[in-house]
Amino acid sequence: MSTIGQLVKFGRKKKLAYSWSTALFQNPQKRGRFVRQTITTPRKPNSAIRKIGKVVLSNKKRVAIKLPGSGYYPNKFATILIRGKGYKDTPGVKYTVVRGALECIPLLGKMHRRSLYGVKKGDKTLIEVIKKMKEISND
């Protein structure tokens, strides 16, 4: 407990707000350019292959991001949107790509936790369009 003399001399100091996602600068999302995709393994005791990517944000910061879901990954130099929250057990990964925004397409056939993967409820038209695009590109 501070004494009266200490308070008169120094006063009270406000606590500074701490952010776990420093590259976002108090923004909920940030746009960036996808640079490359890599795979990495988590820390002990977990064991898996995590898909991560490197991104250069619009504020010139370079960060590592989590690539959620499976199948589609952004092309090199694609414009993507990122948000906070990455892999807890993978060092340096604090951000996640937002599926279904900008150039990162939604995860096809996702039924549970759809909103995290950019799938609208009952949205069959988008899935059909993407399937047709894949068929055309395969031919």
C-alpha cells in the first residue's frame, strides 16, 4: 500500500493495455499478401503436421499464420485477411487466415462450425460454382 508521501511524489500510474496480437495494431482484422506455405510440428507433448503460412501485412509487418481446414491454400501473392488466434502449441503462430474473405475461398462441405471456415448456412450456389471451376481447370 502506498503512503500519502509516495502518492504526492509519484502519483498513480495507469496500467498499459496489453495486446497478444501486436501486428494488428488494435484492429480486428488486417489485410496482407500471402508469401509462402510451410509445414511445421508442434511443441511437446503434441504431435502433428501444422500448415502455416508467411504473410506481409499492409503495415509492412511479416507474420506467421495458421491455415485452417484442408484442401485449398492461397496462391503466392494472393491478398488474404487475417485475424487473431493461431496455434497454441506452435511457436510464433498468433494469427489465422479468414476463410471466405478476399481471395481465400470457403472450405467446401463444412457443416459444423461453418462460420470459422466461411460457409454460409444453406449456401449451395457457391459450392456448385467452385466445383464447376475445379472441373474446368482439371479438363
